[in-house]
Amino acid sequence: MTTTSSAGVQDELLGILAAATGIPATLVTSDPDSKLEELGLDSLAAMELHAGVKSRFNVLIPEEEALAMSFTQVCAYVIERLGNA
């Protein structure tokens, strides 16, 4: 099933982020504008996030950019690219 709503995409991204990185969803949702690196994302976790998003949404998030992005920015990035697909 394909998720098309923004809320659905955000929920799925939250799940991917939590599963790939071990960052608790509550930490991300309590401050969605914090950079993922500040929440504990490292380069290996960025690779796992990249792979999870690519697998689920067929959207590429550059691993080096993921560290500097917030969850809000990741969501916007993916939703924008899904809209342009």
C-alpha cells in the first residue's frame, strides 16, 4: 500500500528512523526541528536511514546531508520528491 498523505509519510519516516537508528520516536517527535546529528544520528545510521527511505519511497537522501537535516526537513524532502514523481 502506498502512503500519499503527509501524515502517513511522516509516520512511516518516523518508523524508518527509529528502526534504522535506534533513536526513540518520542525523542524525535518532542523536538522535530533538531538536527538528526544532535539526536544521535551517526554516519552508519545515516546510511541505514538512506537505505530505508530509498527502499520504502524510492527517494534518495544524500547520506552526508542527512546528518545536518532535522526530521521536519527529512519529511519535507521526501514529500516534495514524492509529489514530483
